[in-house]
Amino acid sequence: MRSLYDRFMMGFPNWLKENDEFQRVSVKSRWEFAPGDVWMVYTDMVSHAMLSGQFALEQTFLVSRHALLDPALSPAGVLERLCGCPVTD
């Protein structure tokens, strides 16, 4: 069973891609790289989606909120404030 946070974070990017109004009004950037180039980006707290490309490697680091300097600013903390309920077990 996935937590509410996991379910939301897995579904939200798809919702953004399928949301006509968001796609119409959001600012977009296109980045193109030569064949064989490699790039890395830090996307925490930024909505993002790859529209094309051959390979993608995603790395996730799990850090306890209690280990953070300000747990209220963690992604789960922000989502809890927005929805008004706990989102993790």
C-alpha cells in the first residue's frame, strides 16, 4: 500500500501533462543536446516532464523529515499544509 504522498507524487506529473489549461498558460523551456551528451538536473519542488529522449535515469534519496532543518518545508510538509491532513504513514 502506497502512502497518500506517494500516490499524489506519482500521479501529479501525469495530471499536469493532461491538464489543457496548465499546458496552455505555463512557461515552457526546450533544451536540446547533441547525441552522446549527458545532463543532470535537480528537480525537487519543480514540476517537470520529459517530452522526448532515449534514456532517463532517476535517483531518489529517502531522508527522514525529522533529519531536515525545517521539516515543514519538505515536500510532504508542504502537501500536508495544502490538503490539511497527514500524507505519510
